[in-house]
Amino acid sequence: MSVDQERVTDDDGPADEISTATLVGYATAAFALLGWFLFGWLVQRQGFVASVGETAGAAFGLLLAVSVIGTFRRDRR
């Protein structure tokens, strides 16, 4: 007895390359988050842990925005 089924693989071909604008956006966001951390820690003198927490919150907010925008862009295709 033989089964005639197509084999399903996880490879959909080569992954899409990341554009230069995306890389510049990521670098800008990382630089802005680092600046936000240093501003809170050194200028406002709010403490290291508070600055890390505030920066982490801002980073998660950015990740949420990127996720929502990516969902809408993917859905439009």
C-alpha cells in the first residue's frame, strides 16, 4: 500500500532581504532608546533601575507599533 501525498516542508524559498531603510530605522530606534536611557539616568538622575525600566517600556511600545504596522502591511498584500 502506498500513499500519494505531497510532502510539506517549512522552506518557502529564500527569505526576503531587509531593506536599507529598515536597517536605518532599527539603528535610529536603538540610538534613540540609548539616548532615552542616558537622559533619564544622567540628566534627570532618576536611578539606574528606573531608567532601564522606562527604556524597556519604550522599547516594548516600539515593538508593539512595529508589529501592528507589519500586520496591516502583510494583510494588504
